[in-house]
Amino acid sequence: MKAEEKCISEIFADNNSYEIPNYQRPYSWNQDNVSDLVNDINDAFENDLKEYFIGSIITIEKDKKTFEVVDGQQRLTTITLIFSALRNLIKNETAKSELQKKILPINALTDEPEQPRLKVRNKEEMFFYDYILLNKKLDDDYNFLEIERKFINNVRTIETLLGEYDETYLKKYANYLLQNVYLVLVKTDSFESAYRLFNVLNARGLALSNADLLKNLLFGRCSNETEQKKVEKYWNLLEDIITLKNIDIFLSHYRTSLKGNKAQNDLFQEYDSYLKNNAISSEYFCKKLIETAKHYIKIRKNDFEENNIKKIVHSLLNVSYDEWLPTILTFMNNPVKDLAFNEFLSLIEKTTYQNWVRRLGRTKRNTVYYNLINLINKGTNKAEIVSKILELTNNEEFFKILESNLYGMSYAKAVLLRLENSIQDDSVFKSYSGLISIEHILPQKATETYWTERFSNQQINENVHRIGNLVLLSGRKNSQAQNYNFDKKKDVYLKNSEKVSFDLTKEICEKSEWNLDNFNKRQNQMIENSRKLWEIK
């Protein structure tokens, strides 16, 4: 590894060439980022600073004049855009020619362009070459891609910022940029070395994600250019399916579904060892990524046709954690022959809710998922899966907790929503949106005569927060119902004849009164319904 302070003129010296690898994220600086850099350099210029540093770039030295950029593409690309804008603004042909040399030299004898100083990703390369480096005229009806528009908008922003100055000032500004603005150029001999250094320095700009690193690893493992193109095509499809902001979490879930254990290293290293240990080609691995990504989105969007499956997935998506998800991905990739998908989902829901309500820590919760993943990956059957789940759950403890106070628990609303969906037959699936709150039928402050005549203080204290005394309502209705008597509460629930959308709440509205007997009946019924949903046999 070698690190040197270099002025921009040396960075863009003759025959130097920088390549943005295809695994990198696209250029992302917006007009504010660009304005900040241009104005910072301008301030340094006007204050006559002898040296002005704008950060570092970390590279892999492919040969003495060619560098692959691991970190620093935002600055390097923006400096190229500044040179492009200055070339467009300055009228003097000699000065224009000098600036052109810094981004794309033109052979004086043949008038043909030579090697560009900066080569961007393949997807943007032709546009960048033609319309930024060569300044060709764009057609009025040109249909920009997002990244192409960003290049053009940023050049125009720079032209606007610098366009107010005269030619003499612009030439001095350009010279200052070349001779007095510095970067630290870090040269390494391998991607691993560059990545380690990047993690230490974490230079200004967007950090490489695990997805960026994995993409580079897959490209590096390709045996030929044809395979590289296939991998690039698959990866672009993956980004379209998952979206960039969600890709790292997807890759984390997929890793768990493959390995069935807690990650021992960072995600990139985990995939690196997995690919090496299993001798999997980049192309094959990308195909499996796409298949799994489609499963993943189907789960996240609950895009299933069968209502019974929709209900289970909706219930799981209401859980406050998503550690259950890799287990389902594993099953979708490797179905168990004697276990239907809906049966497996039901088992995962039972397991997840039992261990959520029992308030198990993350490590204990994950133990059951890891065990199931490993069983499925090695080949298993229904009996083995049920046996393992029974070993790592506890029906008795779960229902004892569920029969006690529910209100105020993190799982309370999810439990009530699942019970709501469970009483509808499979021809119906309701998905609720907006603010939903939990309402006490017997109020927490039961001071009105109606309540004190029907419940003793002890009965109120023992039962007010239990599942039999709770219903779901909209937030607005909940605040209006307050501590009224039962008849007035029902009026609020059904105000203006607008029936509440929750069937379990409608059942309460059909009752003539709310007393201890009705509470006990509903408590028992809710627990019985819960057993149908979550008891593991």
C-alpha cells in the first residue's frame, strides 16, 4: 500500500486512467453536494490557500497508470464535471484544450479522442463519454435516465455558479484547481487491502455497502467476460426487485437462510467464505439470488393468492422483528415433501408468537429458526420439524401469559388483529390500515355507577387489562369512548350509524350489557380461539 498527497494536475496527469468498477453504486452527488465543493474550492482560491485538501481516493493499482477506484468516485467524478463546465465556459482555445486534456485528450494529428482520464460504470459510460467529456449536443427530446440527468444537472449547476465570473477569473480558478487542490491518492494491490483501508479511513462520501462488496466479489470470480455480463444483468435485476435501500437487509436474511447460524464475520466475508467452501459459480449464485429475491418480495408485500396464507403472513408481518423470515425463504427454496407450504407457515407463526409472548431474547428466539433452517437444508420431514419446534417452545407457559394481562404488551395489538382475522372464513381477507388502538370495554377508571354496580374493585383490577376486555378501534373512536358506561360506549363505537370494521368489536356492540359473566365468556372464547391459532401439537 502506498499513500501520496497529489495535486489534481498530478491525479489527472498524462496517461493516468481511473475506472469506476461496475459493482460501485451509481454517481449520487446532488446539486447541493456539487455546489458545496465548487464554493469550498472558490473560497480557498480567493483566500489564497497554498494547499487545499478535499479528501482521499482509495484505488487498486491495476498497472502503473491504471487504477480501479474503491472509494472516492463522487469527488473524482465531480472534479471531472468541473473541468467539463470550465471548458464550456472559457472561450480561449488554448485554455479549452488544456482543460480537455484533463478529462479526454484529443490527438492533435488525427482529431480523435484518446483514453479518458475517468471511465465511469458501463451503464453510464457512453452518455458520459459523449455528452460530458466530448460535450456533444443533446437532442431536445432526449429521454434521460436518472443518472444521466444528474450528470447534466450538475454540470449546469457548476456553469451557473462559475458563469458570473469573467474569463481571467475562470482561468485562474482552473489553474488553482489543478495546482493547489490536493487529494490523498492511496494505491493498494488488491481489493481486500483496499477494503480494509476503506473501513479504517471511511473517507468522505458514500460508504460501500455489503451489496457493493458482494457484487465486486462476484465479478472478480467470473471466468470470462461473457459470465461477467450475465452477472451484471442478474445484479441489475436484483436491484430492480429489491431496491438499493433494501438490498443489504435482504442479503443478510438470505445468508441466514443458507447457513442457519449467527454471522461470525461481516456479511461480505460470510458470503466470500460460503462461495469458496461450496465452489459455486458467480452465475449460478446470482440465479439463486434472483429466485430468492422474488420469494422475499412476495413475503414482504404479502402477495399470495390464498387467503389462508395471506392471513398468516399478515400476522407475521405484524411481529416486531423479522427473524422468522429466513426460515420461510429456506422452505420456499427447498420445500419439505410431506409438509404443505401453508402448514409450514402456520408452524412458523405458532413458534414466532409463542416465543414473542414468552419474551424470549433474540438468541433464544433464533435458536429455533437456525435449527429449522439446518433441518430443511439437509433434508427433513414434517415429523422432525414439529418435534424440533415442540422442543423449543412451551404451550403451557404461552397460554398462561396470554390469559393474564395483555394490555400494554408489545404484542397486544398483533394478537388482537390475528384473532380478528381468524374468525373470518378463508373466502375473506381483511387488511387494516391507519391508526388502530386498543379499547378497554370495562374502563381503566371505572368510576361510573354502571361499572361499580357490576364489578368489585378486585374484579376491575384483575380483569381490566385481560384479553376478554379488549377490543380494537380507530384512534379517534378510542379517544371519544373514554370512561363512559356501556351503552354510551356503544353509541360512540357506532356513531352516526358507521359500523366499526372489526367483527370482534361488532360482537360487543350486540350485547345489552357488560358484566363479569359476559367478560368471562368472552375471555374463555378468546383463549379458545387463540389455542386454535397458536397451540403446537
